[in-house]
Amino acid sequence: MINLTINGESITAPEGATILEVARMAGIEIPTLCHHPDLSNVGACRMCVVSVQGARALQTACTTPAADGMVVDTMSEDAVETRKFVLEMLLTDHPNECMTCEVNGDCELQDLVYDYGVKWPEHNGQRHQWEINPDPNPFIFIDRNKCILCSRCIRACNEIQNRDVWNFAYRGFQTKLVAGADQFMLDAGCESCGQCVAYCPVGALYDKMSIGLGRVNQITKVRTTCSYCGVGCNFDLNVRDGRIIRVTSAADAPVNGMALCVKGRYGYDYVHHPDRLTRPLVRAKWLGREAVEERIAAGEWAIFDEAKQRLTHRRPPNDAQTPIPNTQYPNTQYPNTQDLNTQLPPDTFIATDWDTALDVVANKFAETKKKFGGDAFALLASAKCTNEENFIFNKFTRQMLATHSIDHCARL
Amino acid sequence: MGTHNDAVDLSLMDDVFREYEGQRGALIPILQKAQEKYGWLPPEVLNLIAKKLGIPVSKVFGVATFYAQFYLERRGRHILRLCDGTACHVRGTPILLTALEEHYQLEPGETTEDGELTVELVYCLGSCALAPVAVLDGEVLGRLRQNMLLRTLKKRIDLAKPA
Amino acid sequence: MSVHASPSLTFESPEQGPDSQRRCVAVCMGTGCSSSESALVRERLREALVEQGLDAEVEVRRTGCFGFCEQGPITVVYPEEVFYTRVKPRDAQKIVEEHIVGGRPVEKLLYKDPLREQPVQKWHEIGFYGKQKRILLGNCGVIDPENIDHYIAKAGYQALEKCLTQLEPTDVIEEVTKSGLRGRGGGGFPTGVKWGLARKTPRWPKYVICNADEGDPGAFMDRSLLEGDPHSVIEGMIIAAYAIGAEYGYIYVRAEYPLAVRRLRIALEQARERGFLGENIFNSGFSFDLQIKEGAGAFVCGEETALMNSIMGERGQPWPRPPYPAVSGLWDQPSNVNNVKSYAYAPAIIRNGADWFKQIGTPKSPGTAVFALTGMVNRTGLIEVPMGITLREIIFDIGGGIPHGKQFKAVQTGGPLGGCLPEEYLDVPIDFDSLQAAGSVMGSGGMVIADESTCMVEFARFFLKFACEESCGKCPPCRIGSLRMLEILTRITEGEGRLEDLDELKRLSKGLQRGSLCGLGQLAPSPVLSVLRHFEDEFRAHIVDKACPARKCKALITYEVVAELCTGCMVCGRNCAANAITGEKLQPHVIDPELCERCGLCYEVCNFDAIVIKSPR
């Protein structure tokens, strides 16, 4: 352990920590832009400069190791003025569009400019005029005019995702954030995980699907666990007016931190998708005639189109008061309940309730086991299930169905 | 060196990779050698270097664009650097440019289709007394006039078919 | 010549030694002289000697730079040291016939000092060399840089032998520390202390790196040294490696220095052949080798951390220190980075002792300084002077003053990261600290003289533009701040300046100095600040009077015909591409300022000095 003084306060800190880490542990805030605790430190943005007694120049707190006996002033005149200068310089090459910016209220640059009381610098000098949204990536939106070249996206892609899509090209004022050899992202090996967006401190990288749908003060964040696989990533659903408009990383997620895959981050559109199945569907032939007649009268039936591997279905009654013509089978549009078994296409599904559906399944299981024995079954467990669910699944397979033919989708 | 429309012969790089095999930090010397061989750094070569060294293309591109020495656009076998400093400008550089455009369909920064000639516009070569000045492959051509420039180019460069 | 007992320090054939009494014609084959056909001069000399049957008796030697590049190609006849300037290939025959055979120096090739009537015969009598003290450049112009025997004959590699056979690494560090040698890259950090820090880090491998990325426009000290005496640098690096415990080294050279690279390659090969590089050097158990890394065109790579990034094949961007290279540098290993000249001093210090070195120069900055003297001065070239010499001595005694009787205005040292000093500072003794106190820096050795015809505002703008274009782009103060400063300076030179701009320039400068990551950004405002400090009136003239006192800034000048002097010869009108000059034959002409492009051609071609450049005030 080492002892040092920050802003007159004596602090004991573990060896090897940076000034920034020590200060934050002690509750002393030092502003940063290019620093992120998940990423390596580059000392580029100069926001975290502090005065260290005896040092020739200001030191970047994010890269300077705290040392025993060090005397640090985080709010020295030099440090504060430098931060103001850096912010002012960044603003001289930044669009003045906070009013229309997606990240208004959720922007590290905006907050710091506010905190340090930096005025909007008017000038007639050069400003970048990059094309906005030049990349056809379906998920990631780019506005280089807002980029402050902090390199967090580059490091996130390199250090967390290991894809190395991003890098800086050229130099000086011409420095440009590029994907690959200044290609489209997808051509540069991008798998659209959106890590770069998650680490962008400003509005230079944003989620394309969420453009114009709501900003931070208009949404409610709902923490949830990803339903795609068994890793158990947590993230925040950004909900506005009952609809999910965006997924954002939750830094405190125990399993994944800020990291998410393309499915977790961008695969939420199914939630409000009109094609989404909201009730169990059972083949007509497994239901009683009465139930089928009732559901068909209500318009709740669907036909499985094997050629298209897709369900063409009817909406629940409130959505479909008037029956919609079945385009796949134009001649069998309102099946005659009298001729159910002959006229109804063989793969007609009927919407039903869970009890009914599970009854059908249970009956079929029992029937099959009785007729062919347990070895007639083979079961595939899902990565989306929890450990407990998979345990039960295993028990069910081996004890109830009496087969060893159980496997897991992760093997595929 | 092949003509302009030839596909890039990647086998030229074999020796280079052999020479630097296993060396750390060899990216810059490899880029230098590649530029020696091709006269510029074609995208195919950048990709190949990335693949052979097992490093991302973004890194190769980032390094190649950082240093002033590297050209990422094809340059001709002959380089004509035309001065457009004020002295030269008023002494007729625009007329010379018009001549180049008429005869070779070349604008500043462009290269002829056969890859023979690149025209670059520079700002003051420090030979204002000889204005307008151009430098063809390192040789200073002073007090240029249209027909003189075209004659010199025709003589010096085996252009496919100057119109 | 017998040097110690080591077999590797004797010549393979003794007659290869350079300082026998044998007649020798030395031809400079540095970059400057080579570009004016010195290779052909050498060839012709050989042919002429063969013709006279003297080729066995008289040696034609290739040497490095004599420093007096402006007068190149330079040829010196030894042992009498007769110094010939501007030698053309066709002069070779004359030198051989008249001088070598006839014994009469060729008068027309002798240096004619504009300040003296008689041509000067001998090298050291030339005013340019009078106040010089050549330690680093001592071998330049004397030995053949491509022949290791020449270096060895000049006590080369003796210092290395002494280190490896008689001294402990700590002794070496102590000696260098005691000598007070300060880093010649410009920073002036004590070299011995630096080596000690690298030695202290208990991690291996360690690296020794030579910074030969000399990027200042107009500076060529390191290039000349590498071209003229590459072994001194190599020997210095081996000594440093031994001192800090390194096994491998790199010389990072600008790719724009092909001749230096070639000479280094030859030198490395020869040093390896002789066993100065490689395994178990001098049977001491110490092994070391090094390789050349060519830069790729980035001024910022002169910064040590950017340089190391470049060696590692990365973008040449600096990293914030700590970690210092001595702790974690190249590939995160302890590394020692020094300038070419710093390494080259080491052999001389070890050979002659720290006390010898300390008696040269000033107590706080011992030794000599090497400058590339250029600009508006009578004699330009490469010079080596003892520290403590005044600027006046350099400019007027060595440089011979300002040409065409013009007034001295400023001296700029330290290149784009240095500063300008006016006349009042001419008597400041040159060393690291006093230059800094005066508002300039020692720098790596560029020295540009400006006379009354130089516009200081434009001068400042030129250097800032360079820094701006060479900014690596990593930190915002330098990336954006330098551009904002350049925009203001450009505006001022175009007559659009405002008085507030001066304070704004100072404010931005402060921001860059305080906030930038590396020396490039921290020092980029220096030229501007020093001009603001010493030549504020020129700034004010541009802003308030819309005038350029030096009559250089195009937007602020007009060309006018003096009617009384104009003969109406029509030469100006014929030359004017803008058709701005009108007038009848034999009648005074008139220049239309609206059409005039201010190319200055009429001014050049007028035979009657009838055209004047005017600027308000």
C-alpha cells in the first residue's frame, strides 16, 4: 500500500493503481473522455490532466501510476484551464447540434462542456464536413463530424471484441476513424456487435434502429436478461411509450459488463413484430372438432407453409375482426367446418391456450412411450434455458421418458 | 512493372515476406519494400500484408496513411510535378494544365490510363525565376510553354498514343 | 600504427591507414556535394592521376561532409590542406597537373572570401572554420567513411576496447555522467543519468536506440555525421549498450537520407566483420548487434516514444510518459534513446576522459554544439562550435555576416519547435539554459538567419504550418489548436488580422504548451511566441497598418512604376501574364493593382530599377 495526497486529502491506495483509479476510489472525480475502465489507457484526450508536485508538466491521471508520497492537485489552475482549452478545441470542430442530437443528455462531451462552463466558440476556420451515415451497416450509424477521436471504439473493437474493424487513418487534423482500409464496416470484418457504439462518449456512433425514437430523458430503462442464449447477459431495454426503442449496455451487468452480441443488442425487434407468436399453435388434427370450429370461427388459425418455412396466420380477434383471406390457399378461404378433415390443409394450426397445448403434448408423449418405448424419443435442450431448467429437462428425459437420447443445441 | 490495367502481381511480395519472416515490427519496412516494387500500395497488397503478418487490415491502412512516404493511389512511371505557386500560376501553369488535359486527358493528381504519367500540382518549387516550372522525374524544366512541355513528354515518355 | 594488443584494432594491411604522409586528394561525397557531381570529380581525378602515372602515389579519397556545403563540391589536397571549392569535373585535370605535379595550388578554385581580398589557401585559414572546434565532425572530411581502417587509425574503437576490457558498466556511466554530456537531441537531459536509469531497470532484454530522425526543415547535422563518420555513432551505441546492459540496438534514420543509410550499412557490415559487433566482443563476454530502421516520413517520430512506436510498426504517435523508455520502452522493455550526436561523443569522452570534455564549452553545457547554419548569411553550412560561443561570433565571424549589406534581423534556432532571437540577444552565450532563458531553444542544431527582407509574421506562419502538418493527431490541443493558430496567422498575413488576434495567439499558445501530449505540440507555438515577444511591431504593422514592413506578404504590397525612372522599354509589360501593365513605348508604364497578381516578375526583369514594391507606412 502507498500513501499519497490528492487535493490535500491523504489517501492510502494499493500499489500499481493510476492516479485516476486512486482518486475515484476516494470519491474524487477527475473528468475523462478517452478513458474507460474496461479499456487500455492512451492518455490522448488530455481531460484528466492533474498537477503533480515536482513533475515538469501536467500528468494524465489515467496513465500515471500513483506513487508513494505523491502530491496531486486535480483542480489546479493549469489543469482546469487545460480542460477548458481541450473542450473548446473539440467544440471548434464539432457541430452545434445538441438540439437534434440522439445523445443529447447522454453525452460525455456535453456534460463536461457544461460542467466547465465552456462557451460555444464561434470561428470561421476549418470544420470537418464528413458525410453523415455513410455506411450501409444495418445497425450502426456513423457521424464522423461528432467524432472526437478518443479511440474508445477502436479499443473496444480490438480489446473486447477482437475484431479490429476500426482504426485511425491519416494524421493531424486529417485523422479519420476508418473501418478496415476505409471500407464499409461489414467488409472490414464487422459482426455488428455494437460495442463501438456502446463505448462512444458522444454521438459519433449510434444505433441505427433507434434514430429518432427517443432520447435518454424520454425513456425508461428496464434491466433484463438476454433471452437468446444461456450466457445470461444483462442489458437495459430502453422503453418509451411501452415500446422497446433501443438496447443499451449496462456497465454493472455481472456476466457481460458492457459487452453484447449482435443478437442481444439489436435482436429485439421481434418483441413488437406483427409476426410474433403470442399463443401456442396446435395442429388441427390433434384438437377436438369443437375446439377447431370455435377457433376458426374466431379467425385464429394458421397454415404452415413448408415451402416458405413460415407461418401464415390470423391475428387474434381484436386485430382481425374481419377475416383476412388466406392467400396461400385461396380456394379454402373459410373452411367449411363440416368438411374439416377433408378440406382443411393438413398443416393448419389452431391458436389455443397453454393447457390445451400441453395436454396435447403430454398425451402424445404418453402414447408414444407406451407404443414404442423410451428409445423412440430424442431430446434437444436449449441454450436459452437456465441451469435449473436444463436440470429438470434432464430429469424429465431420463426418468419420465426413459431415454438417454438427450443433447444440447450448443453442440450444433 | 506491368501496365496500368494489369492485375497486381502479388507474387512480387514473396521475397519480401521471406526476408522479414519472423521479424518483429516489420510492417513499415515491408510497406516500403512493397512500394519499391509496385510504385504505390495497391489495396490487394495491403490485404495480403495484413493476411501474411496476421494483423488487421485496419492497422495496415492506419500505418500506411500515417506516414508521408506511402502512396495509396497509383502513380505513373513518370511523375510530372507542375508548380502552381503564384509566380508560375501567373506565368502560365493553367495553360500548361489545359494542354495536358487536351492531350492526355489528365487533371492534377491523375495518372494516364497506361500508368505512364502522373501529374501532380505543387506549391512553389523555389525556382520562381524560371517560371513556369515543372519537375519531370527529378529534372527541372523551366520557362515552359505548351508545345515545349508536350514535346518533352512525348520524347521522354513512351506514351501509348498521345492524341 | 599499433593500438593495444587486440588483433581487431590493427589494420589488415598497414598502408590502408589514412594519415601516412602519402599525398591525398579528398573529395567530399556528402549529400550536398554529391548532388553537384562530386562523384564525377572523383572519377576525373583518378583518371588524371592515372594519366600522370601517379595513381599509386596519390590517393583519391572519398570523405564525408566538410560542412561548407554552399561552396561544394569541396576537394582538399592533403597533407597541405589546400581547400578547393566549387570544383567541377573538368577542373580535375588542372588540380592534378598544376597542384599535384606542378606544386602550385590552383588559384581559381581557392575559396574567395567575400570579406577578404586574397583567396584563402588552407582549410583552417578560412573564416568559416576559424572559430570552430571539431570534435564530432573531426573525422568528417578527413577519413573515408566507407573504410573502417580509416576510423580505426583515428583511434576508433579504442574507447570501446577500453570499456570492455578495463571498465565496469557503472564506470562507463560514471565517466559519461561526470563529463556533463547533455542530450544533443535538444532536450539537454544528462546522458549519463539517462543511461543509469536504463541500467537500473532489472528487466531484459534492453534496447539501445539511436534517434537519427532529423526532421527539421533545413537541418542536416545528423545526416552529415552519419555520412561522414558512421563508426563514431556505432561505437558510441555499443558503449551505451555495454553501460546499460543491452544486447540489441536500432538506428532510426529518416528514409530521406539514402546516403546515410548506405554508409551505415557498410559500416555495420565492416564492424561485424572485425568483431566490434556480434558475439563476445573483445573476448569480454559482451555481445551486441544492431540494425537500421528507416523512417517513413513523419516529423513526430523524432519524439522518442513515437519513434519507438514506429520501430514497432505502429502509427508514429507518442505515448504519455511515464512509463519512461528507461523503464518500459520498445516492446515494453527498458530502452535508451539518444540522438546521433550524443552517442558520437561517447567514444571521445571515454578515450580522453570526462575532464577533457568538461574543459570544452561551459560548466553547465560542456562540449561543442553542431549547427546547420542557413538562411541570409554569407557562409552557410555545417559548423561545430564550443558551447558558450555567442550568436554574434557564429553569425558574423563564422557565417561572415549578412549578404548584400543588409541588416540582420533575427536568428532562429531549434527549427519549427524553436524560437527567434533579435539583435539584442546576439551576445548571449550559446548553451541549453541561456538560449531557453532568452526564449529560444538549443534544439537539435538548425540555425536560420533572417535579414531585414524576412517577414517575421510569415516566418512564424511557415514554422507553424509545418508543425500543424506534422501533428500526429492524437491529442486535441495539438491536432486542433495548431490549426486554429495557423488560421489566425494566415489571416494576419493576408491583411485580415485584428488586434485581438495577438492575445488570442498567446492564449492558444498557452493551451498548446500546457495541454499537448508531447514536445511537438508543447513547443509548436514557440516560434510564434518568440516572434510575438521580439517583433510585435511587425504583427501590429500587419494588423493595424495593413502593411508588411519586409514587403513580403502579397496581400499587403503593391508594385508600382516610378515614372521618372521608367524608360518605357516595355519589358515588364511583355512579361506580365496578368496583363496588368500598360503604357506606350518610351512612355512611363502603369501597373493596375486590381489586375496585378504580385508575382514580382516585372520587378525582376526591369533593367532600370523603375519598379518598386510598396506597402503602407
